[in-house]
Amino acid sequence: DNLIIADLRGVESHGAQRLKRYVKAIEKNAVNLRPNIRIERESKIHALLDGDEGLGQPVSYKAMKMAIDKAKENLFGMVGVRNSNHFGIAGHYSLMAVDEELIGISMTTTRPLVIPTWGIEKVIGTNPIAIGAPIEDMPPFLLDMATSVVSTGKFELYRRKDKPIPEGWGVDRYGEITTDPNEVLSEGAELPLGGIGEILGGHKGYGLSLVVDILSGVLTNATWSKWVKNTDEKNSNVGHMFIAINVEAFMPLEEFKRRMKEMIMDIKKSKAKEGKKIWYPGEKGALTAETRLKIGIPIYHKVLEEINEIAEKVGVEKLE
């Protein structure tokens, strides 16, 4: 579900192309295929789960479902996860809450891939955060973003296409801007949201990444980004945080959804640059999903080859 939702919404960096990554981790015994997911702490409004080194998606689904149930019953739910792995697209879990007419927030630590402001060593993660909210008669609001300029999957996508990355996405090992995705993914590093230095707000992306580390890593007794291991290593101890907020705690749901629509339409009706259109977060993804549900999901040849290699190895039917 997680991979398909990513591809449906046009987030190919977190879709089917990630299958190889998970299979590789399984082959190296870096993922526990039969985890004993345990509740370590719990109250009416919160919980802490231990993922027992399993895949990130199952424990994350369980955690957000718990947060949703708590929010429905007690207006608020906050569930942290420790001892997990990569959980895929963050927006999937926020949309779970939105589907239940709640506000949903999800975030996760990642392995160190990003430099802090003025640094040249990878010590912080891309640490994504997603926030979703329902809107009256419109696709939901969904801000799903890395706290780096782009997600790591985008670099992998450009590498697969053998194309240079845009300037300002990453640096080489000396901290100089590079357009080579291989350089960034090996000895170089990704840049925090805002880029190098403080002129365009790189310190803000750096700060946001640390906020995610605090809530998903430090608070859950997981590791923060510096200590998260590579996908194919054991004991990565990735941390996640899931929050569900019941709108009825503040106002009637229908009034909130109407106010959301009013706010969004104020923005969409404002003047735009000639030939351009103003979109709100989540709108493009929803329209892409609507189209792809009708015509299908496009897959890059390289990704298709990888899927078929995996299929042949494990003895399941290949894709045509």
C-alpha cells in the first residue's frame, strides 16, 4: 500500500523503485521478518511501540491506527515508535488520519545524509515530516516534505536516469556544490532545506531536521539521525512519531472543513505569475492519483528490470 500510494501520487522516489532496497535489507538479515511489535508505554492519549527491527511500514501503520483510535475517543493521539526501519512515504500515515476526518502528522528519523549549516560532514537526516487535514469538497491538504532540499530517493532517481542533479541539491566531500548524484550519494552530502549557509534559510531546514530528531528519535528512545545505520545493517533503531488530532476538540468538523476551503481558495484565487497556477500542498498529488487510477502507473525501465530480477530470484511471476 505504501509503495503504491507513493507511485499513485507521483512520488516515484518512494514507490516501486524502493522494492530493491527492502529486498536487499531482507537478504542481509537486517530486517526481522517476524517482529514481535510491543507496546512499551501507553495511556489514553499516547503510546510507545517497539518495532523489533521489522519493516517500518507495518509498525507505522499500527502506530498511526492507534493514534487515530485514541484521537477519536479522547480527542488526541500521539504514538511513537522505536527500533524500526525505513517507513516509506510519510504522507501515507497522515492520509490515514485524514480519511478518518482528523488532522494527521507523521515524521521519522533517517540515516545521516545531510550536512548542518556550514558543516561538511553528514550528521543529520533528510528527516521527513507530513501534515494532512481534510477540506470541504476538495482533495485534502497534505504537506509531505523532507527537511533536506529533496529526498534521497530523488538522487537515486537521477542516478538511475543517468542525469545530473540541479545545482543546490548537494555537495561533494569538500562541501562544494556538485551536480553529480553519485558524488552526493557516496562521499558528498545532501543539503538542508534552504541550501548552503543562511542566506536562503539553510539554517531553517537544519533546525527542522533536528525537531524531527527530537520528537522521533530522542523522545522515543530511538537513535537520532547521526546514529541511524544503513538500510542493510542490523539494529538501525529508526524512530517515528505519529499524531492524530480530533478537530471536534476545537470546533465542529464541518465548520473546520469549510474554513479550510475558504483559506485555500483565498490563496488559489490570488494573482499568479503569467502562465502559472497556484497549487496548495497535496493538490497535485491527488490529481495525479486520480489520473493514474484510470490509466495506470508508469514505471521506469530500470525499475521494471529490478522488479523482474527480484521476481525471478524469489520465484514469482514477472511483470510484462
